[in-house]
Amino acid sequence: MDLECLLNPAVEREVFEEISEQEIFEAVQEAACGEDQGDEEQTEVFEAPPTRLEALQAAAVLSRFTASLNSPAARKLEDILAGFTSQITSVPSSIM
């Protein structure tokens, strides 16, 4: 096997022979234009974060739910929610 066969295998030569330079150029141009214009279909919708009241309401719902469970995981979640609730209520709203 010579160096030419190693650097340019027959399989790759066949693929490149099937694709013209013009097709490669057009594909690169289309990709570049797509990046510049951005995908109009994939616009991100900004969703505002939950308010402090909504977060506290969610914590209260979870606390009521875990109260009916009898498991160590439920007790841990209750402790975490209690800490979260006290932290959120003690922080002035101007900081958040």
C-alpha cells in the first residue's frame, strides 16, 4: 500500500467525485446564511420565573402532600420545604 492510497482512499475519492465543488459551495453558503438569519421557527419564548407568592404556594401544596406520606424521604422534603419557606419569607422582596 502506497502513501497515495493511505491519504486518499478509493472510497473517499468516489464520494468526492459525486459531489461537485459548486454543490459544496452552495451548502456552505446556505449554512452561513442560516446562521446569520437565525432560525425563525425556533424562537424562544421568555417565561418569567414564578413569583415569591407562587413559590410559597407550591411549597405549601408539597408540604400538605408529604404530610400524608409515611416515609423518610417525605420527612426530608418537609424539612427542606420548611427551610425554603423560612428563607424566602425572611429575605426582603427588594433583594429578589
